[in-house]
Amino acid sequence: MGTYLKNYSDDEFSVAGEKPEVEFMDYQNDDTLQDYASEDGPVIVTVPFPFEDGKPKSVLVGETSTDTISIENTSSESVTLWSVRIFSSNPENSYVLSMMRPPLNDANEEAKQDFLGLTSVEDRSLLPGHTLTIWLSCMPKDIGLHTSIVHVDIGDEKIERVAFLLADDNISKALLSEEPYSRRRGQNKKFEPAPIVPGCRPTRQHAQGFKYKLPQFAIPAHIRELIESKQRPDVLSEELSMINYAQFFSTLLVMEELNLEEEMRAYDMEGVSMRRRGRNFLSLEVPGLAERRPSLVQGDFIVARYARNDSRPYQGFIHKVEADEIFLQFDNQFHLNHHDRNQYHVSFTYNRVNMRRLYKSIHEAEFLGPDILFPCQSPCRALKRWPFKPLNPHINTEQADAVAMILGCRGVPPYVIYGPPGTGKTMTIIEAILQLYTAKKKANILICAASNTAADHVLEKLLLASYLIRPSDIFRLNAQSRQYEDVNSDFIRFCFFEDRVFKCPPLQALLQYKIVISTYMSSSLLLAEGIRRGHFTHIFLDEAGQASEPEAMVPLSGLCGRNTVVVLAGDPMQLGPVVYSKQAEKDGLGISYLQRLLFDFEPYETGNPNYVTKLVRNYRCHPAILELPSELFYGGELIACKEDEASPAYDCIGLPNKSFPVLFVGIQGCDEREGTNPSWFNRIEVSKVVTDIGVITPYRQQVAKIKKALEAFEMPDLKVGSVEQFQGQEREVIIISTVRSTVKHNEFDKFFNLGFLSNYKRFNVAITRAKSLLVIVGNPHIITKDRHWDRLLRYCADNGSYQGCPLPPPESYSYSDETKYDEDQGGPAGWDYNQEATSYNCNQEATSYNCNQEPSDSGYRGDNDAKSAATNNRTKWSEELPEDENQPFNNAEADPEEEMPKQRVEEGAEQGDVQPNDQCSTNDDQVHDAYPAKYTFPPGWCDISGIPASGWD
């Protein structure tokens, strides 16, 4: 930053002189600017470059922009203008003063050369009623925010004005807001209670119905009333135990479901029309549907009524979704009475199938006993490592230890593979599965993953060892709502479908498979079809840190027997469960089952090898990229195994320090929104990103803007997405666009866990995706407000790898324990990550196993940490739609303007579901032995016979 101070004796009276941090003026912060807006006294000074639509005026790089500063003497006496000077400019020397209008951009070179720009104008007398006009001009040399403070010393007054200009290039200029942002006003017309006329459901998965029915689990009225009145149920103040387990998590799920109800009401519409589409459908245009606002899929339904108060509500099921339209089927009478000119009021709902699965899972979890739910209450076990010869010659010491322990397990409690980024969790799981398949002929294995993409990735890695597995022994279970086209053609032969609709095969077919791969939610289809508890000898839960505890219980509560070996793989320091209710997240729904095991129970917390193995060798990241996350989150114990070599990208990027491939590019841009879309974008950062390369950003609208810019560079296939979409993936070069360029929304972001600056797990994931080069583009004055990002900023600056606007002064942070995690130690207390493996000789059978050898690209290998697409489009409610790299963020529960990572996709209603009016009902084909005899429901819930049960037990 440059200043132009000359030992003025009265500097101490200036506002700017009292603010040494003037290199960052936050134009959206009224508190920052109000001190410069004084209008007291007889002299009036105008503000140059007034805002346009609440934002700084846009100018093109290389072109001169000018405006006037008028100084008017409104008094009856002459006043002396001692000086008008530029107190500071950022970037340095970017603004000048002049007494004459500067030459226009199309002026000849001679006129431009004759122009004299000044930093100060001095010693003039201003007569009563006269006005002096001074020109302020700026010719930006680079994109970004350009700021100047102009100091006017006149008579006895010191007046200062701040000028802002936003310099664009052709790329950022093309991304200007198409229309000013205006907050969407929800038309939340609530229908009066009335019998809903049922609609026509899409084709069911099984015409004959599942063997076991899924109960309705209507929300009890008294629980709803308690939570809606903002009262905290007493059970949430109790310590979690076997006695209150079902009640505790049921209450959290009710809180989450009520939040979803409220969120969906924001999309209700009034006075809309529908069009007849063919003989069977009516179509409704839903603005924002293509961006999953709201998120609707086949099998969901809406409620519609004619736009008059006395009309009956009709249920319309969604049979197809196309762009911004949904195709609906109502009752026949509704279709007969329809005319395209009709007006309707429409209310959106969400499919409760997966919520009901979650309720069921936590109620049945009590039959698992303390060995699963509370391992500290079980006798300490001592396992014998099972000797084996690795099928993958590239697994390392810790991975081999984990496999040996899994092979030696005999039932519960669970075994945990703690896998930080790039350490090969998937490789370890694949090796364990292959060892079980080849060595234990009676093994039946279920692998559950957090998303379809992650489950497909497991299948892909298993197929690399296809010479070891009979194809007829593998089954990939898909939900009915998953699009056939979403599945890789190489995987279709492992699926079951009819007419391109995925289904669950009959029980006798299911029993023949040795390896079943599914998502957490879809695993419930196995139980519904008749697979009994204990059939699977081994259940693997991959990316277990991303699943809430009720989600983890979906496969465990119904399928895990006393002798079933349960293996969890994941990392509690990466992104956790997606929870939309802030209160439910705070009260425990945001803590994964994996995290609860690792941080709450002594054998896991202390790193007992009979319970847990931590992988520490990272094969993904350059050592310089790995150093900071290792120190911040893993006790400095991660070992960089990737070779330290220069990448061709270093020259392309212009890396200032080629031995340090982490570059921070500081740029002051502008936070913007457009239309009724609440998502933020920063077009200045977009331009900086795409001229280098770019991928990770926290806001959906920034993703859209970057992709639009990339199309101009004929790079439409470059992956751009959120942190959630990149978890489990890696790229040679990662560029992060942080978007935020104002302090104004920081507190809101922190409260609702938005963006990058509020979630250390999101920070950890974002900076550990790069293999060879990591580039961060953002405003350092905003970044520095978070202690983890500030560490990264200083880390780059200390290594001579910072470019851009001036650095802010260092912040002072108190490193208190923000979570149940010792960040100074990098993990639960008692971990000894340097402990030598005592049971596996690292040099043993060197011909097939080298613990220090890096995975190669030839032959069979498990690959590192879900390399190509492990957790894209991680979903909260069903995870069963095709991966969509444009998966948006959706609205925070408290304010529909703001957004949270939102991947709520429904599987669709399934055979046997009670009609969705939340009424208890009984069907003749319900099987009474679907649940153990002691299975009961909370008051107001319906048991299998349709009779309300009593008590929470």
C-alpha cells in the first residue's frame, strides 16, 4: 500500500490517520465507512464514484475512469483550502488528482502524455457560495477492488472521502449480475386440514410388496408441539445410554424432520398453472428445480388445490423430472376437471421413506447390545493377528496390520480404520475383502458407502482384482430411483433391474451373493426382502465419518448378528454428517458413530490395536501441501510418501518458489448475488481462477460462474465443485476460490456453518485434495479471520509464496479446545502414532510386500482414498440419484437467502409404505414377525398391528 503523508501537524485529527488498517476498506460494512461520511459544517464535499446497485462501479483494466469531487463553501465568508491530498491508495499509486478533466480513453497519445496527475492540491481560497471541482481518476492495472482515501483540509475542518472502483477484465465483465438480487418471498400458504385425495403412485419396485413392511413412524403430536414451541426435550440433557438410546435419537430425528418440513414450505406457490402433457400427466414448472431448489425426484408428491378456499386438496405424485418441470399424476377426477387456464395453490412435501428407515434403525439398534453401541461396557478383547500374504504388493505396514486384525476378528465390537486424507482407506478395505473372499469360503460380505459414487468406486477397485472373484458372487444394490443411465456400463452386469428400473432381487437370489455393495440407506432393502440378522459375516462401513449415527445403524441394526465382524473406515477430521437442523446437530446428530467411538471410548481413544488402526502414510500430497494439515489435525504424524518433484504446472502457474507448491493469491473482489438466487459469487476471483485453472469453491453460484468462464476457454470438462463433491478425490492441481470479500456476513456464515471460514473439517478436506500444486485465491483480510486459514496464509507468506494485495497484520488466536479433539496433539489423547508395528514384519516376504513402496499404476492395486470419485454428491436422505457435479447448496434453516451444503435427494416411496398422510394404518399383507416381540414404539407411533403403543421403550 502506498501513502502520501507529509508530516502534517494535524494528521492526528484525521479519521484515516487513526486507522492503520486502511489497506482494507470493507465497502459493505457501514461501520467502516460512517466515520468518513460527516456532513457537519459549512463545507460540503461530495463522494466520488458513487455505488451502482449497492456495489462499486465497474471499470475495465487498462482504461481510465474519472469522477469529480465537489467542494462547496455554503458559508457567508471565504475559507482557505489548505490541501486536498490522496491519503492512501490501494493498490499503490492507482489514483491521482487533477484540476482539469483527464483525457478520455480514446484521446491521442500526445494528450495523454501532457496530462499531469497529482497526489495533492494546495493553498486556495474558496469564496462564499462557490464550488471547487477536482478530478479523481484511476487507471487499474489489474483486476480487483481499488480504494482511495481523499483528505480535504479546509478552514478548521478535516474531511475525508473514500472512493471505490471494481476493476474487471473481459472475463469477469461477462459474469456481471444479469439482474439485481431481490430476496425471494416465500408464499407459505398453509392448507387447512382436510382429507387429501390420493394421487397415482409411480410403478412400485415390487408388485407383490416387500416381505417386511416399513412402519409409518408419524411424528407424535406432543413431540412436535414441544419442539415447535422451542422447548428442549429432557432426554437431550441426559447422557446417552442403552436405556434412552432410541428416545434420544428419535427426538433428534424429529427435530431434523420438522426443519425439513419448514424448509420445503418456503417453496410453496400460489396461483400457478399446470399444462396437460399427454394422456396421463400434468406438468408444473418449478423455478429453481434444475438447481435442486427444491429437491424433488420421482416418487415425491405435491399437494394441490384449486385457487379457491373451499376446494379439496389433491395429492399428485411425481413420475418424471425434466429441467424445471415435474410430471404429475393426480386422482382421475382432478385430471378430468383440469384446464390449462386453471389456477392452483401448490404445497411441496418431501418423501419420508428414509426418515422412517432412520427411526426404525435406532429403535432396532437396542437389540445390538452394548458391544456395538457402548463398547466400553464390554470386556476388553485381545485379538490375534491373522497371518496372510498380501494380494496387493503395495500395502504398507499400517494397512497390513489393519487387514491382519480384521481377519482375526470374531464378532463385535467394531474395528476402526482411521484414515486421514490420501492414506489408502479404500485400498485397505479392498485388501481385507479379497482376503476374506479367498481364504474364508463361508464369508458373506456387505459393504456400505455414503453415496452411489463411493459404492461404485468400491466395486471398481474390486474389479481390478477380477481374476480373484467370480462375477456371479458380486451384487451391486441400487435404489429404484437411481437413473439407469447413471451407472457405468461396466457395472450394469452386477445390478438387478427390469425395464431399466433397478430392483432388489428375490431372497433366494440375494442369498447366493458373497459380496453385496450398497449405500447406507439402500441396505434396508435387504432386510425388507428377508435377509436375516447374522447372514453377513462381515459388514464394512466405508466413509463412516460422513454418516450420522442413525444412518450407520441402518445396515447394523437389522443385519448385524452377534458373530458379525463390523469394520468402520473413515476420518472424523474430515466432513461429517449433513444435518440441517442446527439444534439437532448441536445436540448430537452431527456426531458420527465413528467419531463417538474414537473420542468417547477408551480402547479407541488410546489407539488400542485390538480396536483401531490409524493409517499415517500419505501417497497423495506433496510434502509441503501435507505439512500444515498434518500439524493442525493429525499431530504432525502423517508421513509424506509422494516424491518431491517439480511439476510442469509450476511453470504454467508462475510459482514464485518452485520448492514450495502452495501459492496464496490475495485479491480484493466483490461479493455478489443475482435474481432471487441466494448463492454468492465473486466474479473477480472467477477471472483469476480460470486464467490459471480452478476447481473448489464453497458456493454453488460461484461454481456456475467458473464453469461459464471455462466454456469461453474451451475447458468445459474441468471439474468445478464444492468441498463435499471433492471429499475422497484428488487432482494434480487444485485451486480454491474462497469467494468472500467482506466481513459483513462472517458471523452469519459461522452460525450456519457456511462457506470455508466456519468449519475446520471443510478446510482440512479442501487443502488436502491437491497432489502437486495447491493455489488459493481469496481476500487475505477475510481469510485471516479464521485461525486455520490464517495459518495457511502465513505459511505461504513465510515461504515466499504469496502474491497480490498487501497482507493484513497477523491475528492473535487462542487455541482453545473447540471440539472433543486435541488439535495440538492431532488426535485422541493417548495415541502413539510412532509406535512400531510388533506383529507384522515390514521386511517379511519382500517380493510381494514392501511397506514403503508407493502404489503403482499397473496391475491390481487398491488405489488411495477413493481416488476418482469417492464421495461426490454425498446425500443425506437417500444418496440414490446419479452424481451431479453441479449439486447445489440449499438454504439454511433460519434464512432462505443463505445456503448450506445441501444434497437432499429422495429414493421415492416404496411398496408397503403407508399413504403419506401420516395416519396409522394396517394392510392385510403385513407380516407380524417383521420385528422382535419386544419391539415397541413411542406414544402416538404405530406398531406393526396399527395399534398405538405406549411408552418410549
